[in-house]
Amino acid sequence: MTKLMNTAKRGVLLALGAMFAGTAAIAANPAVTGEVTVQAERPTAHVVGRAQNGAPVVSVEVQHRVLYSDLDLSIPSNAKVLKTRVRDAARGACADLNTLYPLTTNGSDDCSQKSEEKAMPQVLSAIAAAQANKIATD
């Protein structure tokens, strides 16, 4: 009887361990979190190094999170909606950055494009995961 209880306890512990490991894997995989992070950057506030003349090299960033858990990304029109959300978030993050640290020249279009491009691997990964999941369940 004791041996049976020990075996049952071990089975429960293994199941709990597998559950927690699965949860950690999901949290670590951006394609499963239902969120894309869009980051706008501009050199200006956080010292990240020194130029040859000794002047500080600084960087400022603004991040916007784009949720997509309401979208079935295996549907092309929903994938397009996510891409539009990311583009809008990039524009918003760059507008926020420009409000905090205005430029004398118009660099927000370049900022938006770069921010969108940097977020696109997350978007494509989420879309690919949704499509693979749909194929696996069909």
C-alpha cells in the first residue's frame, strides 16, 4: 500500500512539473503570449557608451504592446489586422518619443518604419505558429 501511495505521489509530482514546464515554455515563446512589443528608439537619454571625442552616447526608447489574443491569426484577414495594429503602435510610439524628445528634423516616419520592421519578426512568428496549430488540429 505504501509503495502504491509513493508511486501515486511521484506521478502527481511529475504531472505538476510537466505542467509548470509547459507554462514556462509558453511564457517564453512570444508566438503564444498573444502580445507583440513595438519599440521606438532614439539616441538621447540612457548612456550606452562614449563617442571618440568622449561625448556620451545615449539611447531613449518607448515601447507599446500590441495584443492579439482576440485574433485567429490563421485567417489572413486577421493577420493583416495584427500588422495594421503593429504599424499603428509604431506610429504611436514614435509620436510619444517625439513629444518627449522632439527632433528638429522630421524623423518620425523613419522611426515608425524602423520600429515596425523590428516588431515584424514577432508578428510573423505568431502568424506562423497560428497556421501550424491550425494545420495540426485539422
